[in-house]
Amino acid sequence: MTLNWKLGGLALGAVFFLAVLLVKPIGVSTQFVILDGIIGDAVSTELVTKTDDGYTSTNAYLAKSSGKYAKSVANPLNYSFVFVVAMMLGAFASMKARGGNGSDENRLPAIHYANFGDTPVKRYAIAFVGGFIVLYGARLAGGCTSGHMMSGMMQTALSGYIFAVGAFAAAIPVAMMMYRKG
């Protein structure tokens, strides 16, 4: 079953609207920092500590905002972290519902094969490097596409519109360079 892109867009918009209305704007990239903090805290128990005023960390990033991130590291079962885990589980469930087995190679568009061949190692390397660059850029920008662009534009924040223009101004030339064939 293929979902029409218009219906998918409306469903995504409805989820974002409900999240903003009922809980808070959606943002994802910070949760990777929280995951790093959870791993770091498991290795070094002094990374996050509870104080009389809340939580703090020996890591300046986790300690900023009055220990907000340190608190999330100490108590990861919060809305944002669970949301990110649920996104991954939802993607897996969607793949299974479509009859996929995780190694279904024929799901990629022909333009990908024309430009990169059908080597799984190359495909995963491209996905990993691209994901790393996007996540690194998201942290430099203080948030990701879902936080800045999608949630931001929904709230009519000027920064959301500026981010969207910048994202497309960078993405279009990069896509044209990467997919020259086709």
C-alpha cells in the first residue's frame, strides 16, 4: 500500500499541530545529545549530578539552561526522548507492514542506482555520512528541521521561514551535484 504524498503531508501536519497544541513543539536533534549524555553518564557517573536546585553536569552543554539537558540525561523517559524512540519503532513497524524485511533492495528509486550503483555498503555509507552532516549542522543551528522549520513555521516564527529558505538553498544544489545522472 502506497500512501498518497498529499495525505501523508496532511497527516504529518496534523501530528505537528496536535503536538504543538497538546504538549510542545516537536524537535528531535537534541535527543541525540541526550542519548550521548546517557551513554557518557553510564561510563562516568560524575557526568550528571543531582543538586538541591535540580541537575547539573561537568559537561557545559548539558549544564546549560539551568541543567535542563542534565535533567533529561538523568531522567530519559520524558516526552521528547520517548517520541524519538517511538519514531524509530514506527518506521520499523511501517517497513514490516509493507512486507519489508530490512534488506529489500528494490525500494530505492532508479536515480539512486544510476548514480551510486547497487552496492549496499556504499548506500549505507552515504546514508551515515549524510545523517552525520545533517545532525552536526542541526546542533550548530541549535535545532533540527523538525524543530526549526516544521514546528517553527507552524508557529509562524520568522526563524522557521529563514531556516526553510536556507535548508532548500543548500539542499537543491547538493542534490543536483549528487544525482547528476537522471
